[in-house]
Amino acid sequence: MTDDSELRGEYEHAADSLGELAPQDYALEHGYDPSTGDRYRKVLNSFYADWHRPETLARSKSIRRDACLRAKRERGVPVTPICRELGLNVGNVNAWLKNGDMSKVSLENATRLARAFRAA
């Protein structure tokens, strides 16, 4: 399909760069390789981001959890009044704070909680 195309050279260079790896495997192992050209950058970066979304989400929630725990420990900020103010389930928030159960709180609510704990 690329025999008569201006993309032929770029395609061959990208294929050589990937070697035996499928593009998604290459992206997972190495991230974006600038030598493959800009046409592939968005696709590989998008795939990489989607593939690692669960880890990124958990890391983001963990950072917010640490901020909440720090405020709770240093300033004695109580959990229940903040949960009531935000309309959140106290049991879910406690499971997130005490046990680190990331499934109990969304990123949006983790952000709201971190802000509330900082403001308290």
C-alpha cells in the first residue's frame, strides 16, 4: 500500500525501529521513540497512557490520601464532619484512608477530600 506513497520511507524507518516488537509492545517497553516520526507519537503516547491509566489513577489517589492523612495527623482534622459536608460515605472514606482501598473513592472525591482536609 505504501509503494508509491510519500510515507514509504517513514514507514520503513518506523518498522526498522520497532524490530520484532509489535508497536504497542514497543510503546510499553520504551515509550515514544522520536526517530519513528511525529505521525506515530500521538498514537504510541495515547496507547501508553491508556495502558497505564489504572496505575496512574491509583498513584494520584495515593498522593491525595497521603495529604489527607498528614492533615489528619498533624492538625487532628476529623473525618466524619468533612464527609458530611461533602456528602460522602464515611465508611468508604475510612476504608480509603485506613486501608488504602483505592476502589472506595473516585479521583474527583479524593481531590475534594484533600482540599477539604487542607482547608480544615
